[in-house]
Amino acid sequence: MNDFDPANATQSSAVVENSTTGSEEGGNSKRQKILPKTLESKSFAIKDFEGNKEDQEDYIANTMATYKKNLTDRSEHQLGYPFNLEYDYKDLNQLMPFSINNIGDPFIGGDCGNHSRPFEVGVLDWFAEFMKIEKNEYWGYITSCGTEGNFHGILTGRKMFPNGILYASKESHYSIAKAIDMFSMKWVQVETQVSGEIDYHDFKTKLLANKEFPAIVVANIGMVFVVGTTMKGAVDDIDFIIQILKEGGISQDRFYIHCDGALSGILLPFMECEKKVISFKKPIGSASISGHNFIGCPITCGVLITRKDYINFHSRNIEYIASQDATIMGSRNGHAPIFLWHALNREGCKLIQKQVEECLKNARYLKGCLCKAGISAMLNESSIIVVFERPKDEELIRKWQLASQGNVSHVVVMPHVSVAMLNTFLDELISKRLTWYKDEIPPCLEVDIGKENCTCALHKC
Ligand SMILES: Cc1ncc(COP(=O)(O)O)c(C=O)c1O
């Protein structure tokens, strides 16, 4: 494993480049190199101590200590990825010795007794209420991550409309492209605005253009929209999307909307942004929200909520587990629902509200400091993601784990990101930047974040 050379590795590129339909482009015909910068080549070897117990115990203890030290350091410098590290799950240490597997349907008892389904259903009921759907009208499960929830939602749309076209914005998370690839779907890539929000005009144009192809349109249309893009935290306006569908003559029985609400899905109801919140009072089919993102959970997980009727597209009776199989995965993590249940029970909405307000305040603080220092930066209205000029120093990017794409990097201001942490980062960035641009002009970021957010020589006022 140590010898793995990332430069020789390839990954599938599922991005449609001509912005029209076609799973061919999204398939494996085009492949691109993985960027080697984020891969670490270190490995902790499995060693044979030939019966020397003492050396073996020392080796294991030392490895754990080294790893713990590294994790502590990485957590203290976690700015770029959306996981909340501020939680206290000490109460749950007592459950760690147990194997817990929620295999099967959360609402149907199976033969395996080592499960946590009562916790899972409790959490699902909370999310169902959160997304405004009655208990007897929804189905869902705790997934292993946001991606799995997206897979489930998209697969439902696919099964409902086998010949449907999937519309997704070009700033959708890569899990959408992965689903398109896996389920061999036809799709249309929709342009985005500078903010990262879907370009509604482009969507309308492409929607209407596809009406010219009867084999596709007549055969039904399936659609997916994103609620909260990964890089800029932009949020699509579901109400407006529904309006465009209606104006385009796509009746409700001919579209399916899946909401990818990984991070923003949980924040929006606390930001008084009604028109963008995920609500099953609107004609949406499913929604996926991450569990480890804002709620915070040491085990990656997510929540998938869909309409109960749709589950017939998936369900199969499985005698071996004495349950039904309607999930993407088989065995499912039984600890994750208990963590979420614990977090939501301790302070629930009150704590989330407080944390959202604090994160918004700190995000605005960071954006303000960057602007004051002459660094191009953007912060969308309902977002805690600050996008700014990509640091020239890859070492700094790695140290602070800044997610970066093209000319920009971002900080996700999560509950563990304190003002003190931001100040330390800012001091370092600002002083290093003075050296990068001593004899050079900083780049123009008009295309990436808009001229109103750009501080290059041409745009700064
Ligand atoms: C918008 C969006 N969707 C989906 C995901 C996928 O989540 P996960 O990494 O938990 O699979 C992410 C992750 O950051 C995301 O930002």
C-alpha cells in the first residue's frame, strides 16, 4: 500500500460537458487523473512479533498514541470540511463494546436482536416533523452518509420514471454524478449563478428544449435538485423550481424532486428562509440530510426521508433477515442512530438555533476580516461557508484542511470554529500572503465569486 502511486490512478469523470442529455458522457469513456495532493502514503503496518507479547502491546499502544496525537492536531485545525466537532457523547461509551446492526427496514422487526431501531425510528420521526410530513406518510432510514441518501432519492426517481431525464446543477455534489453513473441515467447539467445557486433561466431553457424530444418528455421526466452546494453553500429555491416546472407544462405526476440537503438542509429552518426549506408540503419526493455534519456525530451518517408510497419501488421481502429490503446498503450502523438520538434529546432545536446564530455571526466576522485585509471573499446569505482566494501555499491549505477548487478555497464555520481559531488562521494567512504577493498581483476572482466580492486591482473600490 505504501507504494501506491496516485499519479497512476484514475477516476471516472461523470460530468456532462455539452450540457445536454446523455449518460454516455457521464459513463466511463472519459477518465481523469486523481489530484495527488491529498493522498497520504503513510500506513500503520500489521506486524508479526513472533510471539513477543510485550513488543506487540508496545507497538499497538504507541501506534494508538501517535494516531490520537495526530487526530487532536487535525481537529484543532479543522476549518474546511463540514463536520461539527463540538459534542459530548461520553454517556455512550458504555455501548461501544456492543455490536449493533440495523439491517433491514427500520419499521419492520427482524430476527437480529442486536439493533437500535427504536432510536432510529425516534430520530426519523423527529426529522419527519422537521420536514413537515406526517408520521403515517413517510418512510426513511439512517444512512451511512449523505451520498447514500442521494442514491436512494435518485433511485426512487429513476424507478418512478425509467426514461426520465435528471436535471442537476453543475455545482451539485459529486455524489449526484456518481448516482447518474451507477444508475445509467440520462441527465442535463444546468448552469449556476456566481453564487452557486442554480441558473433558473438556463434550467427553464433546457427544460423547454427537451420538450422537443418526445421520446424523452412523453415518457416522463425525473428531476433532482440540490439544496445547498458543497463549495459555496448556495441554496436553490425549491418554490421557484416548482413554478418553472409548472410553467413549462410539467405536471406534478411527471416530475420527481429529490433534495440534497447535506449541510444546509438542517440550517435553513433556523434562518427564517421559508421558501428554501425542505418541506414535504411542497411536491418533493425525498430529502437527504447529513448526520455528522451540523448535528455532529463521530460516526459518519445521514438521514433519508421519502414518501411512504414510494417505498414500494424498492421493497423486497427477505426471509433471511425476516424483514424487507428497501435500503441501499445491507448491514447498517446501529450506533449512529443512538448518537443522533442523544444529540437531539439533549438540547435539540434550542441548541441548533443557538449554534446556527453563532456560526452565522462568525462566518460574517471571517468574511469581514478577509475583506479588510484585501482578500477576495464571498459569503452567501443563508450560508456558513466563506469562499475566498485560494492560498498559494499548499502547506497552509493542508494545515487548515481548506477544501479548495480552482482559484478558491473555503472555510465552513461550524460550531467548533471559534473566533480564536479564526484569528490564528487569519494571522497566518495574512502574513504569508504578504510574501506571496510582494512582487505579484493577486488574482482576479470575478468569475468565481463575482466582481462585488473581488478585491483585485481592477475591482477593488
Ligand atoms: C451538498 C452535499 N451533498 C452531499 C454530500 C455528501 O455527503 P457525504 O460525504 O456524507 O456522503 C455533501 C458533502 O459534503 C454535500 O456538501
